[in-house]
Amino acid sequence: MIKATNKVASPAMWVPTAYFAMGLPFMVLAQSTAIMYKNMGISDSKIAFWTSLIMLPWTLKPLWSPVLEMFKSKKFFVVTSQFITAITFALIAFALPLPNFFAYTIALLGVIGFSGATNDIATDGVYLSVLSSKDQARYIGWQGASYNVGKFLAYGGFVTIAGILEKQMGVVNAWVAVMLGIGGVMALVGLYHSRMLPGGEASTSEVQSLKEGFDTLLDVLRTFFQKKHIYWYIAFIVLYRFAEGFAIKIAPLFFKAAVADGGLGLSTTEIGVVYGTFGTGAFVAGSLLAGYFIARRGLKRALLILVSTFNIPFLVYALLAHYQPSSLYLVGAAVVFEYFGYGFGFVGLMLFMMQQVAPGKYKMAHYAFATGIMNLGFMVPSMLSGYFSDWLGYKLFFAWVLVATIPIFIATRFVPFGHPDNVDEETIETDKND
């Protein structure tokens, strides 16, 4: 009786907010903090390394994903982790004015990494257990769009606000206000999900002890690596975001850097406008269109197009670094092109992991493994990007990003499909009904 409201909740009532809450903390850690630390005098190489290292929980999350199968419901872990994230953002706000703010805030951001990764596991578990494969394909565009609305609110909305507040109250106080604002948003989302989110599957685990828990984890690992074509899948997942890993951390630093240093010399507010105004709409449009495109065409037939639209638009950064245009509209147009392709291509990778990697006994845990591997492919080049950028300069660095896209095109040519995609599955069901 208590969960009756959740049982009748349409996916439209919780998919957007759930994936928004996944994207917001991820983007704050991945990019917003880079601008914050840049404005507080931290070097590019130090920013790139440490703000990439704190993303490690998104790679390691498969190690504790089986534990989430053992206790409570998936909803419990979603709501709890969102409240932990909210509290920790508030603690970061209080730590920013301290003398050793960098060490304290990096440690707290690491805590958010763990709570955010746990939220990801549990949210994906709700998505996979509540929705059919057909509905997963139908809502994948909304999932990707909402996830990135969270990302771009962090980078567009909150960074823009920080830029405005910096002029009025100074850099430190501006970011204190922003971090408190982000924490407040996460708290509100947690309250909403405590009512509206479906429970997913309650724990039916037979695991009753720590030893059995480790045995379950070993079984999860063993069955994951026993999947047919798994090594092809791992290579494909790692390479999909390899070039993005280099580009995404340096792009905002390149926008912020002085023209004399090879950058574009944009202010914090202008960077927020470029990503928040130009980038957000383009990404959401790309994500939504990709969802319908994949649903009609099928993932297998659409895959090369998705890979191309994700990777080829990184060309705009090489062009911006070469010509260093002063027009904000021209920079915005370049970001629109890149982020539309980014949004369109990104959902293909998410659906590939759901349909080709996750199926089996441990669907939630194996999907968490896949997304962890995806983040490893993103995190390692991201950690190295600052050193590459310092060594090569922005112009040659973004030329290198284009070279880094080549392996995924080769992998796409050969990656096998071990399971039917959404169109194949629908055809099979139609044949059975006939």
C-alpha cells in the first residue's frame, strides 16, 4: 500500500529527474570544478590530474555494485546517495575559504564521487528492472538528454552564476554560493524521488554474510568476463570516449586562457553562456533525436553514424585553436555543432551497454561494470590531458585529439552483436505474435 504511488508512476515522471540527478554531480566534478580552481589560481596540469582522479569511483563502482543487490531496494540507495551528495556539497562550500582549500575540497569531491557513483548504479538498476527493452530504447533519448541537462546546469547555469557573482562578491564567495546552490538542488531532487521513484527490485539476495558477498562479487566478475564477445565490447567501450577524455577537460581551460597564451580569453560568464545557452539546447536536441533514430533504425545499423557524430565534431576545437576567433557567436556556433553531435552519439554507447553487455543474471552489476569501464576510458586520457596540453600547446593538442578518434572507427567496423537490438527484438516479438 505504501508504494502504490510508485507503481503507477509513468517513466516520464521519474526518468528525467533521476538522470538529471546523475548528471549534475558528475559534471560539477568533471568540468565546473576546473573553472573554479582555474579562477582560484591552480595550474592547468594540477587541475586536470586531480579533477580527473576524483572521477575514479565511476570506474571502480562495479566493485560495490553487487552489495546493492543484497540490501534494501534500489530506490533506497538512490535517495540516500542523493542526500549524501547534497550534504557534501554544503561542506565544500564551507571549506573553500580555508587556507588549504584545495586539499580539503578535493577530498570532499572524492566523497561525492563515491555517492554519485552509487547513485548511478542504483538509478540504472531501477531503469533496467522497471522498464522493458522496448521502453528502454524509447526512453534512452530522454535519459541521455536529462543526464546532460544536469551536466549543463552545472556547467552552464551555475558557472554563469559564478561568473556574475565573482564581480560582485569575489571568486571565493561566489563559488561558496554556487556549491550551496548545487547542494540545495540535490536535496530537493532527493525529496522528490523519495515519493516518485519506483522501488525497482527489492533485495531478494540469498547472500547473508561478508564471505558470501565476496563470493557473489567473484561470481559477478567471472560471469562478466565469460560473456560472449566481452573483450571486443571492452575495447569498443574504452575507445568510444577516448578522444573526449582528452578534449573535455582542456576545452574550458582553453576557452578561459588568454589569447596570448593560445586561448580564447573568454570570461567565466561567457564560458557559462556558451555551454549553458548554446550547448545545452544542442545536446538535448541531439540526445532526443538519437533516441528516436535508434528506435526506428536499430542500434546495429545506426552504430557507425552514432560514432561519427560523437567523434568528428571535435574538429571544431582544432579550428578554434588555430584561428582563435573573438566572436562569441562563432564560438557558440562551434559548441552547438560539437555538442549536438556529442548528444546524438552518446546515447548509442549507453544503449549498446544495456543491450549487448548487461543482459544476464547480474544485469545491474554487469551494466555497472560496463559504465565503469567506459569511465576508465574517459578518465585516463583526462588525467593526462593537462600534461599533453602543456607540452604541445592548445593548437597541436586539439590536433592530437582528432588523431585519438581513429581507433574507435576501426573498432566499430569489427565489433560484434551478441544479442538482438531493439529493432531485432521487436521483429522477433511480432513474428511470435503472428
